[in-house]
Amino acid sequence: MIFAKSKPAVLDKNEERRVYALNALGDKTRYKIFKILLGKRELCVSEIAESLNISVPAVSQHFKTFELTGIVERKRIGQKICYQLKNDDKLVQKLIGLTK
């Protein structure tokens, strides 16, 4: 039996973003951070580090992953860096639905 050649599957930008976001939430610590941010206006890195009992630099690295996927907004308040979920983003809404 001869099979016709098919084109390789190609993901559009939204699908690629979805894959990156799901990969980001595949890490236990990032998943916990995401859950902490649910329903919060904004939280600073130091607050999240304290609640998870991990270092501030570790939390900052996790947020770098979130920033690359575009699911959080960053805000500087003096010396502190704070984040909140982009609740108006369709992907974030879908991710919230998956975590409930």
C-alpha cells in the first residue's frame, strides 16, 4: 500500500503559545505560583517567595518563563517587582478554567 505524502503539521502562533503556556504550568512550582495569582490583583516576587518558602531569584526565574508566554503583567513598585495574571487574555482564561 502506498501512502500519499502529507505536509508536516504546523502550529500557528496561538497554538505555539498554548504549548509554551502548558509547558510552563507543567512545572510544580510555576503551577503553584499560577494558583497563588488567581484572584489576586498583584503580588510581588518577595511575597510569593515567602509563601512558597523558596528564594526570590528562583521566583524571578519562574516569572521569566511566564513573561515569555505572555500570561502575566509586570509592574515595578519602587525596588519591588510585582506580577498579575493577564485576566483579559483568552489563553489565561482557558488556563484558569483548567485549574479549577
